[in-house]
Amino acid sequence: MKFVIQRVTGARVTVDGKTTGEIGKGYLILIGVSKDDTKEIADKLVAKTVKLRIFEDENGKTNLSLADVGGGVLLVSQFTLYANCRRGNRPDFINAGGPELANGLYEYIVAEMKKSVPNVGCGVFGAHMTVELTNDGPFTVILDSAELC
């Protein structure tokens, strides 16, 4: 499982011209699910995410968490995070989780995130989405379960 976490001052996702999720200050998180992922792996990444201290304190140090700044989270499923570009010029996605597994884990992550974060928005699994964000920094962190679990 991969979380690409972007610290933002605002982000929004739309599907067919309709906003499905929007936040102010917080994290836009692109979520990639592999074929080997589980709820236990999702739990570890969610816990790590909500405890990350990547917001600046009064001294300009990245020392504050999402809760410390009252931030929101916008979650967007993105299977292309498991693109394999080693051979040829057209990526394959054989390591990405299938739709049933990926959607189940995505919905699980949304529910688990809502237990810790008051403002959670999300995209629509499998839909063509337009994602707008104002990256703050820019500051982007990648959590990869292959490295954390």
C-alpha cells in the first residue's frame, strides 16, 4: 500500500463537474493498493498518517500534526501508484490490487480516517476524477508499506 501525502492549504476532487470532496488546510492523500494489501497494513498507514508532524510550528520547524492544526484529509484512490514501467514504454499494473480488494480497502481507510480526523473528504473509486490542490511548501511524503511494515 502506498500513500502519497501532500500538505495542502486546500484541495478538491470533482467527478463529472460535481465536487465529491473538499478540504482546506490538511493532506491530500493519493492511495494505491497492491494485490497483497490487508486491513492490518491499512491500519498501520492510517496511524502513521494521523501522527505525522509535517506542519510548521511557531519557530518554522515541521513539528505539528494534523490534529495540532485542525487539518482535514482528502482521500483519492489511485491504482496507477503501482505502475510498473521497467519494460517498454507502456506501464503495466499487475501489482495493483484488483477492484474488489482495492475498493474494499479504500472504503476501510476512509472509515478509519474518519475516526481520527473530523473533516474527511474523498473521491469516487474507479471514477475519472479531477483533483485540484494548492500544495503547501511543496511538502510531499510517501508512505510505502513495503518500507514501513
